[in-house]
Amino acid sequence: MTTERDWERLGQAFADARKAADLTQVEVAERLSVTRTPIQAIERGRQPSGSPFTKITATMRAYARLVGWTEDSPARILEGQEPEPATQPVSTQASDRKSDLPPAIDLELRSGKTIDSTVVHLGSEDDDTRIIVVLKGAEDLSDDELDKLWQQWRKTRRHLQAIPGETDTPQDS
């Protein structure tokens, strides 16, 4: 079981790696397209609310890539091991990204497990304005967590589908 002390050790490892890379918290936040608050929380080992972390977040995985670790390095540190150096660090510089999406969206789409998606068309036949929703979850969701997530998603999707316009859902390929 992961203790608060384990999360603090992980936070200190992130802070040490950031300093070794000669980066400030603000620079890390900018590169990850987040505010400084989650970076401070990660390095402190506690969520911004002050509660202990319970899971490794997408921001933690992105932070690991930024400092040259593999994405599973945070889990390794929590288990008392050393971070594993990435063989090919993932760049978070906007000029190196292939996607034209904002960096924060690109990061979120690349992390976690895609569970479902829906498209809500807002415009008329001549207007292609739409909302695209992608439901993401942790890679290691338990069946109970997945069931809870699905219940929440069904309610949310019904609200989205009530928005005037046609709703399409992608077909499995």
C-alpha cells in the first residue's frame, strides 16, 4: 500500500530531477500546459486540496517524460525503486508536436485509457460546429471504478445529447 511518505518521496524526486534539468516550476508548468499549482502539489506529495494523492496522474506521467524518465518511473519510485531513464524522451515543446491541438489537450489524449467518445453537432447542415468529448480513464481502472465511471458518463452524455443538433457516436472500426 502506498503511504503519504511514498508520495512525498516521489515529489522530492520530481523536484530534484527538475532542478537537475535546470528548470523552474513555472517552466515545467508552461511546458506541460498546466498552472504552477499541480506542479507544486506533485512536488509536495499532496493534492492542491491538501489530501494525499491516491493515483498517478497524467500530469505526473508527463512530468516524468519531461525530466527524462519513463512513464512508469513514478510507480517505480512509489515502490521504493529508482526512476528509469527514458531511451527517447518525449518532447513537450509546441514546435516538436505533430498535433495542432493545444498542448494540454494533446497531453490528455495521449495519456490514460480511452473508454468512449461522442460528437455533438451544434450547427445547422451548413455549419460544422461541434463538441467532441473523449472519455478517458486510468490504465488500471478496476471493474468497480469502470462501472461508476460509466454511470456518471451515461448521465453526462444524456445532457450533452439534449443540446440542440444531431449527435453522432463513432463506430468501432
